[in-house]
Amino acid sequence: MFKNLQKNCNLFLNQGQQIVDVDVHAHVLPFLDNGPSSIEESLDMCDMLANLGFRQCIVTPHIMSIYYENSEKNIIEICSDLQSRIEEANIPIKLKAAAEYYIDESFIKKLKSFSPLLTLDDNEYHILIETAFLNEFNFLQYAIERLLMFGYAPVMAHPEKFNYLFEEDKKINILRKMGLKFQVDLDAFLESAIKTKKDNLKYLINNNLIDFVGSNVHSLDSVVDLMNLKENANFQQILKAGVQNQCLRF
């Protein structure tokens, strides 16, 4: 199906050497959130991710009260089912179950109950979190403090989307000093990205604040769009500087 698209589309090769092959943020599981609505689309997305150069993919469906009330158990089961279908289709990619946790009172309650959370890795317990687009900075700080206290290594998804973090007081630096890590979405590097996102991305690049990159794909079209990154100067700069995706291999 993707024969014409696949030609020379590997994004992560630098002079023939693989730089990144772990996608740390992807919505490829069907039926769980605003990602694919069929197994077939999930398989097509995984096929394209593999052709972009990913060999491992950490799946991160939303866990958000009211909107996406997914359970860790359900995510693990659907991830296992999709992995079986991937192997049947001979797609060279391996999945790991994780989640994108929305920081709210429900999440804090779950954390305090010692419920096991889905992490990006099984060693340092990196956990992917997202927050509101409005300024809820004090609550975000509180949540980060609690996560660190419980032994997790919090990773903020797509900080480039949150303009209030980059205002004059540069709250982004306060979060870094607390120990928060940052994962940037690959679509932020695209020429089609909105100006504020590009400006925020540039600040993250210039201040060496990018720890991980992730596709954050929700559909087949969003995977195909990433092919446009191959010649992107900012993206190549990040690859040369290095990211920590490979530390999350599984």
C-alpha cells in the first residue's frame, strides 16, 4: 500500500547510522481515545512508523477523567492484541503499553492510592503527563512534586503547545529545575506548525531543553505528514545534539 511513500523516508539516519528508533509518544491503539477507530488503521499507522525508521513504539493513549476513562489493564490488553496482529502482518515494530496521563485531581487521587501507573520504561519509571492549556502552573508544580516523591520521573508531553510556559517569567525553566523532562512532538518541526509553536520550539532547542521526541500521531495522515521532516534543519540539529529516546529501549 505504501510502496511509493516508503522510498527513502527513514527520518532518523545520519550518515547511514540510526539515531532514533524508539517512538515515545503515539496514539496507535484503536478504540481508546481520539486515535484510530479500527484495527486496520492501527496496522497502517504502525507500518508507516516502521518505514519512518521506528523499531519500537511506546503507545500512550490518553487517561483523562470524563473524556477518556481508560484503565491500565485495558490498555495493556489492547496493546497485546495489536502486537499480535502486527506480528501476523510482518510489520517490524514492537509495542510497549504506557499512557498519557492528564494532570488533575483524579490523577492525584490515583497516585496517592498507590495504583500502578503505566510508565515509558521499567527502570527509571519515566511517566508521560499532560496538562491544561490554561495556566494551572501551581497545580502542575504540585503534581510534579508528588510524582517525584513517589519515585517517578515525569516527562511533560509537547511543552511547545503551552504558551504560558514561555512568557517573560519563563516558567519552563522553573519546571526544569524541579526535575521535569520534556518531550517535543515531531510535528512542531514542520513548516506548517503555527508560529507560536515554532517560537517555543526554538527556545527549547536553544536552551537544550528537549529530552525526547515523539510522533504523537493520531491518524494515518499524521504519520505520513512526518515524511516532510527529512530535510528540516531544526530537526536535524536535534538529532545531532542527541535525545534520550534510546534510553527507553525495551
